[in-house]
Amino acid sequence: MPTNNQRRASAAPPRRNRKKKKLNNRQHIMARYAVIVVAFLLGAGAVIAKLSYTTIIEAPAWNARAAKEMQKTVPLAPERGNILAANGNILACNQTLYDVRLDMRHPRLVGSRLDAEKWRMLDSLADSLDTHYPRNKFIRENADSMARYSWHTLFRNEFAKPQNERRKTAKIGLKLTKEEWERIRQWPFFGSIKAKGRGCPVYAEDHVVRIYPFGDMARLSIGRVYEDSATRRITGYAGLEKALDSLLYGKPGRAKKVAMNNGFANWVDVPPVRGYDILSTIDIDIQDILEEELLNMCDSVRADWGTAIVMEVATGEIKAISNVERNPETGRYEEAMNRALQPFEPGSVMKPIALMVAFEDGLVRHNTDTEDCSPFMRTSDHAGGGRKTMRQIIATSSNTGIARVIFRGYREHPEKYRDRLASIGFFERMNSGIGGEQLPRVPILYATHPKTGAPITMTARHLDLARQAYGYNTEIPPLYTLSYYNAIANKGRYVRPHIVRALRDGEGHDSILPVSYIRDPLCSEKTAQQVKECLYDVVWDKRGTARALQDDRVTVCGKTGTAIPYDYEHTHAYDNSKRRFAFAGFFPYENPRYSCMVLMTAPAGSTSAARGSGKVLLNVALKLFARGLLTDPLPYSATDAPKAPHLYAAAKNYISNLVEKLGLKGARKFQAPEAGVTKGFVPDVRGLDLPAAIALLEKSGLNVSAVEGSGYVAASIPAPGTKIAKGSPVKLRLQWK
């Protein structure tokens, strides 16, 4: 039998076979390495080949594409300029508002991370949101709304869901101010759950809006803006916003793409230039007075609409402009279209302008010249015929009288009357700065029809000429009519009406716009004075059509005008159920400071031109007088100055303390009288300042007719305690005590 060693020897492979097997394994491994190396070499070769192809062969194409990307620009919208009142108050400006939302899928708002403390803070947050930013405006009215729409309910429902199934955001508030947004960010809950990479769960989207701090005051004169859906540019569509849009808009900037470490970014190449701030001529106080008076009058007579303008005589600055219209559905008056720039048949307010032309043409020499006012050209004088002076023709508003005066110069060639109006700038654009200006319309009285060539009889042309003389067969915007009255008040200097005083750039540099004249002079100073005297008689003559406007406090003058409106939409005829009442004038007569025109359409018989439109002008004048805006400041000299400071109406025990605290060597005190009013007696106003004295006297039913000196009231005539009738005049003497 074989031994164990023999058996093992027979079982073991031969040595040569083992060596051969190892050699085969090594060859296989090397072969694999070779394949891998070859693969890497081929890959590297491909990369090198592609790199070479890209950087050498395709280099021009890639360089062109890179240059194209680098040349791409993004427009940068400029900030729109502000519109300011004459005293610097902001009438229109930009404000950044924020839409605030809550990220409901924020990593820290996962249910498993909301422990008891976080839920308590969430409940506190929900209370704050329900108080300041409720999801439903009726949430406080009933329990059902509270249960359904409260923030508590939203949080419980949403945070119980998986994170990816929740709503993405919850709206907290839209168009919130920066202060509101900052307050929300400071709430404790938001500060406690900031997450890396996601920040605070509450965020805001900002956008710039145009706001008007004074609401609808002078709305159409200031204007409004809209956003162009195609260009996203903010553009004005009315008033100053439209007329001066290019100046307010500014100049857009430009940003281009630049390569950064993490991609491309916008680099500001040309920064945007902010639009000009427009300093307007609007006086907030006068505007407020005018709007209130026009609204009250329109409401009292149930007018369809009303428009009014106040202008400074010397400069042509438009201090106030108002437009109201009754909403037929609600019966309430709202800001309406700017009819101050729309043409209407002016009625008799045209007569003083026609008379001014007659004076300049030498058709009459003096306002005491007379003219026959008997019936003429199908027209009769409602105040009676006979001969009347020019002052009487204007005072009584004689249609026949003014028509006969114009016929003196234009009977043979009626068409030249319009040419004469054109020569004084009647059809030139005002360029007042208010959008929507329209030109006057006065038909040319051709001898033949301009389209058909058919002859027109002289009788027909004469009839139209007569009507044009007294304000029919013409359409004139109120602003144009007022500008001529303003020239009469301004000694014949035809200043351009305007609503822009200065432009202010982003660096605060002002570009003051100088006062310009449409005609300087429009007429001689003598002509202006004679027409002015005629306008005085309209109010102050016992036969004047506006004698109801007499008031000793302010001497107003002007002209009434009544016209029957033409219905262009329905009947295409004159509407006899309504009247258009106008009054144009200026005040005070002795030294005109402001001119004003009021125009309204109201039911026939509801009022008159004097008691309607004229009353608006008078009330504005009286309120300006009460505020001391109709008189020049009294000249101040060293002799007027007090030798020691005055303490006005101070309690005795405070005087020594004030003197000590202010470091004064001494002071004197005005002892104010007891502010009491006894009907029928002159109150004691000694020691009061002028506004307080006027207010107390007017409260007693008295009128302040004259003021002398400067300082505080030292005496009154009649003396305090004098028995006096209501409406009696009182003179005040002022001095420094």
C-alpha cells in the first residue's frame, strides 16, 4: 500500500503547472491595465482634441458669442421726479411699498421641529397677525369667520401636513409701508427660527408706486400716471404728470453683463438719471378755499358741473384750479374732467374783450362815449334801449350795445374780426404746463362757404358777427377768457398763464422759469384802465348785473355771463332747461392781486351768474382777505421795532421765568382783553394781533374796513363798547407798545 507521503505527492500538481498558472494570471491583469490605460489615453486624447478644436478652430465663433453676451444690456428705470406745491409741500411723489408673505415650507416650520415652545410662539404670532393683518375683514364680527379664517386655523391645518403638500406662501399684507415691514420682521417668532440658506420665513417683494398726499386736491391739474403694459414705463395721462412727463421721467440707465466667479451679473454701465422735481405754482391754501367754495355752490344749486381757476395777476401763476361734477348715480360731487381747458360758449364775459378791441381800434375813445342800444340784428337789450355809455353797456350787459360798437369797424369785412382776435394771441397755445389744452374756436365769417363755395349773404355774416361780439357763435376755454381779464387787471400786460415755477434736479439745483408774456403789451395802459372801470360798474353800479357781490371788505369787479348750453350728444340743439353761468374778474380793484373765473352748468332758474359763479369768486376773495393775502406787507423800519421783547398774553407768574430762561434783559407784556362778544357793541380788541382782532370783530358781525400801522391793535374806531349796527365798518390802528 502507498504511504501517506506517496499519496500527497501523487495529489499535488506539478511545479511547472503552478508557475504556468501564475504567469497566466499576471498576463490577464496586465492586459486589463493596458485596456484601462488605453481608455484613459483615448479619453485624454479626445479631450485634448476637442479642447484644441474649440480653442483654435471654433475660437472665432465662441469669442463672438461671448462678446454678444457681454454686450447685452439691461435698461434701468429712473426714479420719477416729485411734483411740489409753491411752498414746497409734496403733491405727488414715489413711495416703495411691500407685499409681505410667509414661506409656509420653510425648513424650520417642519412639524417635528415645532416643539411646545415654538407652538406657543406661533400662537402669539397668530394673535398679532389676526389683530394687525386679518385674513378676512369680517373675522371679528362672528365666531364662524374667526374659526374659518383666523391665522390660528391656518397654522394648525397647514403645519399638520407634510412639508411638500403645504401651500407655498401665505399673504400677510399687500402694499405695506417700510415701517410696517420692519415691524413685522422684528416680531420675536421670526427672529427665533432663522435657517441657514433660507433666511427668515417672512419676506417681502418691493415695488414703487406713485402717491398723492393731498388726495384729490387739484387732481386733474396735478394729473395721474399709469404703467405701460408693454414697456413697464410709468407714464402720465393727465395734468402735469402728462404735460411734463419727459422731465418727470428722467433718463433711463443701462447695465451690462459681466463675468463673475459664479456666473454672469449685471454691472451698471450708465446710471439712471432721476427725473426733475417740478415746483408748481399751486398754493395749497388757495386751492383748498377754491375747492370748498366751488363744491358748496355746486351742491346748493344742484349744478351738473363746475370749474374755477385762480391766477396771480402780476406773474400769471395759476394758484388754484378745481373741477367738480355731480355723479348721476350717487348724486355726490367728484373730481371731473378739466373743463378749464375745454372750449365753451362764453356768453357775456366776452363783451369786455370785444370792448378792449374797440378801444384799441379807435372805434370808441372813452368809456363815457355812448351807443344806441335799441334792437339790432334780431337782438334786444333786456335792460332797455336808448343810448348808453360804454360803462353802462358793460354794467347792464347790453348785447345790442356791444354788437353796434363792433359793427363800427367790421361791418364791411366781418371776417377780419377773427383776424383781429388772432393778432392779440387769441388762438395761440398757452403752454401753461397743464395737459389737454384746447384752442378757442371762432368761425371765420367767409363770404362763401369754405367747402361748397356757395355764397353767404351779408345778413347772415352780420348776424354771426353780432353774436360773436357778445359771446355766442364762439367757444373759448375758461383759461383763455381769464388770461385776458388778467391782462386788463395787469395794465395791459398779457402774461402767460403757467402752473410750473421751477425745475429742480437730483442735486437740488433749481432752474427758475422766468415770467413770459404772450403780448407785452396786449393793449395800452389807458385801454386797460378804461375797461377796468367798466368792470367795476358791473358790481358797484346800482344797475350792474353783479351788484349782489358788493362787499366793503374786498372790492371785487368782473363780468357776468349766461349762456344756453348746446347738447352735442342727444338733441343737437340748445338745451333750454339748463344754463351755463360764468363770472370772470379780479380783486381787489384798487391793486389787483388775483384774477378768477368760475363756470358752472346748472338748471335754469336755480341761480344766476352773479349769485352762483360770482358768489364763489367773492367768497374766495373774502377768505383771502381774512388771511391777509390781499395786502402788501407793511414797510418795516427801525422806529417800528420794539425796544424790548414782547410777551403776548402770557400769565404774570411766567414772565420772570421766561426772561431768565431766554437770557433777556427785560420784557414787556401785552395784556389781552377778555375775549367776549356782545351783540350790538364793538368788542375790545386792544392788545390782540391783527388776525385775532379781525376774527373777533367779524364774529360780532362787524367789518374791518381799514388798518393802519404795524404791531398789535392799539385802538379801534369806533371805540370799544360803542353801540353799533351789524355790518358797520371798523378801523384799526396798530403799533408796537
